[in-house]
Amino acid sequence: MIEMTNCPVRKGLQLFAGKWKTRVLYELIVTNGTLRFGQLQKSITNISNTMLTATLKELEEMGLVSRKQFNEIPPHVEYSLTESGRALIPIFDAIGIWGKKYL
């Protein structure tokens, strides 16, 4: 039996803890690329600027999302999935298959 403190399932589920992480990851996955902050905010209704910023920061600290800042006029920031973030795509695909079967 796996010791609970080292349980890979528990660690994996911790990645998805919180109200907005899975939604942000989903939006980045379905666009298959890069989104600006404003694009993410438009696609995720009912999320505040503060919450989106905090969620993106957490995902960046976890190594799932990359942040690129452009010091242009006007300045903007783009977010994309890292290699670790892209590794979650099959998991989201499996959830979609399960959802079709059980809806």
C-alpha cells in the first residue's frame, strides 16, 4: 500500500485544488496556445482580476503555466502551458470522454 504522504493521486489532486485552476488550465488547453490576460478573463466568466492573477501566479509557481511579459506600448502579458502543463492534456481528454459517457 502507498504511504498517504507520498501518494501520487493525492499530489495530483492538489494540483487541481481551488475553484479556478482547472478552468484556467482548460482554457489554455482548448486554445492550444497562448492567451493574454484579457482573453483569459473574457473566457472565464465571474472571475475577478485579483483571483485570475492569483490563480495564474500559483499555476506559474507549480510549473504548469508560463508567463511572458512584453514591454511594448501598450504593454501586455501572455500565458501559455509549459511542458508539464501540456502533459495534463490527456487527463482533460479522459475527463471529456468520461463526461460524454455519463452525461
